[in-house]
Amino acid sequence: MGDRSERGSAKHKRRTTIAGDAAGAQAKRGGAGETLSGQVKEKEQRHETPANKHKSHSDAGDDAFSCHKLQESLLSSNSGYSNYRGILNWCVVMLVLSNARLVLENLIKYGILVDPIQIISLFLKDPYSWPALCLIIVSNVFIMAALYIERKLSVGTISECTGTFLHCINLAALLFVPAATVLSVSSMTPVGGVMALGVFTVLFLKLYSYRDVNKWCRESRRAKARTLSRSHSCPSVHKANGTAGYTHVNYPGNLTHRDIYYFIFVPTLCYELNFPRSPRIRKRFLLRRLLEMLFLMQLMIGLIQQWMVPTIQNSMKPFQDMDLSRIVERLLKLAVPNHFIWLIFFYWYFHSSMNFVAELMQFGDREFYRDWWNSETIPYFWSNWNIPVHKWCLRHFYKPMLVKGVNKFTAQLAVFFMSAFFHEYLVSVPLKMFRLWAFLGMMAQIPLAYFVGRFLRGNYGNAAVWMSLIIGQPIAVLMYFHDYYVLHYGNAAEGVAA
């Protein structure tokens, strides 16, 4: 009886405990609902039937064993993929291998044609006569004329109309005097003529900007009705907090010899009274640019002698026979070295040389070019591959025409016309023959720009720009060389043939 009563009491305690635990669990459901539901699901999984187990495994298999998703191919423009470094490296390797074959073929066929003595003869016919250098030295006369005209205008000694007339005479002389000298002096070589006329063309654009900016300063001074005290030229330096600083210049304090010659030598065509200045000259940067200039100059000369000259000479026979297929073949063969040399020239001039001069002069604005290689239209290329000329045209030619009421299309045509004139001026005058191939080539950019902008977009437009650069230049080169060859050596060749 006692054991039975003890067992009964123990059983009663267990029931009480279980009931209490159940009540406690019921009380905790509100705070641990997720845990309890997980336990319920686990119990259901333990007691699920084979049919239910097969169904759950089938549903899980759709996600666990899937290997496809919604995505684009890597070469599709919609994929967003942009890492084509391996393809770029492949293109470089193929270019190196193909050009190495051409170099080897050229050496086997012609031998070594690079001759430093011949380069000197391109600049000088007579070692005691330096007409191109003498012509460049004479350019100082025109610089001084512009400075003293501006000084007279600043103090009111001469009127604006008289000053404008004198500036026009000075600028016209900048173009016609060197051209007449090159055409009349027999000892002037074509290469020397190109260099001299290039210097005078740059000087023409600079002095035009110099005249415009000083005129704007006078107009602004009259509008503000105040007199500014004369100060020193902008290159003057003073020390401030351990760093070099430059005094701010006001008109007419800029009308000094130091100021105008600083502007003549810095790599820009647009004049300012206060140019942005770099704090110091970086000697390592300067040395790198100098080494690049020397190496790339020698490379261009070697490629012209070894590669371009033989190709051009071999193109004369197809031109004389008017063999169209051979002319096209020669044109395509010339396109590769011509374009390669043009790219080297771009880097040598717009990056190495201009940065060297800018660093030496502590000129701060180094934007000499933009991403013209991404051009999808012809106007984008012409406005981004030569920033100094583009800024000058925009500031001193295009916008003033718009202010005077000229519509945009006419102003753009005028800019192309002026560019075509200077291209022809720099080619025809040194060669002493007038064929207008460079002028027509530049004017042909107008319909080409319309066609590319209207019918081609994106990569197709960029390819069209590259094609115009690769094919267009060799056509002009062959045209000029053919005419020059016929003009100077045609009679001798006919006599030998006879």
C-alpha cells in the first residue's frame, strides 16, 4: 500500500511537472514562435511519407542543380563587360609581328637607307647659307611692331581705327613676307621652308590673339571708367610662405618685352594677362620629355628614309601608267608607314615637345589634346586632337562670328575654310607649286562629317574616323609627291627612258 501510494504521488508529481512545462511552453510561444514552428516542421519532416519526401527533393533539385541564368554574351554590348586587355595585347602582338615582317622585307629589298648626312641636306643646300633660320630671326620685327602698336593704343596716342589698320598690316606681312622669301630664295629647301612658315603661322595666330585680348582690356577699362596703375610683367616672382608666387597683372602693365616674349614661347595660341603657372620645374619630368623628343625624332627620320621614301618612289610608275589596281595597292602599302609616323609625330609634338616647353616655362595648362582616338564624328576629332588651335578658333574666330549674327553652319564652314587655307599654305609654298590637294582634302571633311554624323553611330562612326585618317593622308602625300616628281624630274626621266 505504501509503495502504491508513493508511486501514485510520484506519478502525480510527474503529471504536475509535465502540465507545468506545457503551460510554461504555452506562455513562451509568443516570444519564441519561430523556434516552435521550426521544431514542428522538423517533426513533420521526421514523419513525412515517401511520396512527400520525393516531392520535396524534386522541388529542391530545381534550384540546387540548375546551371543557367539570364545573361548576355561577353562580346555583346548589353553585357556591360569592358575588360578586353587580352584582345588588345593580341592586337599589339599581331601588329609587331606583321610590321617586323615588313621591316625585314624592306631591309632585304633595299638594304639600309638611313643616312644622317642626307638629313642635313634636307635643311641646307649650302652649309654657309641658313635662309630659314635668318627668316625666323626676322620675325622679331613683327613681334616688336605688335607690342609698340599696343603701347601707343594704351596711352591714346593713336586711335582704335589707326591701331586696327596697323595691326592688319603687321599680320598680313606675317603671312606674305615669309611666303615671298621662300618662293624667291633658291637656297631655301622644302623642309626649311615648312619650318619657317610654321613658325610664322604660329606667330600670326599668337599676335592676333594678343591684339584681341588687349583690345578687350581697353574696352573693359572704358566700361568700368577707372584707371589702373602700371605694374610689372606677369613673370615677376616673389616669395610667399616658402613657395613661389606670381603677381597679378592688370592692363596696361602687361605691355612689356618680358610679357610678350613669355607668351611667344609658351605652348598656347591664346593670350592672357595672367597665365596659370606651375609651382616649380620638375627636372625628372623635363629629362624624360627631352629623351622622348630625341628618340622619337630619330625614329621618324629613320622610318621616312627606310620605309616611306622607297614606297613613294615605287608608286610613280603606276601613276604614269594610270594602272588603277597598282595605284590602290601602292596607296594601301603607303598607308601603314604614313599612319605610324603620324601617330609618332602626334606623341612627339603634342605630348613630349609641348610638355617639355611648358615645364621649362612653368606653364600650367597642359591640355594640349583630348581623347580624339574615341571620336565617333569628324567634328569631335578636329576639336579634340589639337586643343591650342581649337581654343584659338573658338575664342577669336567662331564666337565673334556668332556675336555678329552669323549662323552656326556658316561659322563652321568659315573655320574649315581657314584651316584648309593654312594647310595649303604650309605645303604648297615650301614645295613652290600650287595644286590645292591639302585645301580640297580639308574641305572634303565637311561632306564626310555630314555622312558620318547622319548614318554612322558608335563604333561604326569611330571606325569611319580612323579610316579617314589612315587612307586620306596617303592620298594627299602621293598627289603632292607625284606632282613634285613630274615638275622637277619628269623631263630627266623621259630623257633617260628615250
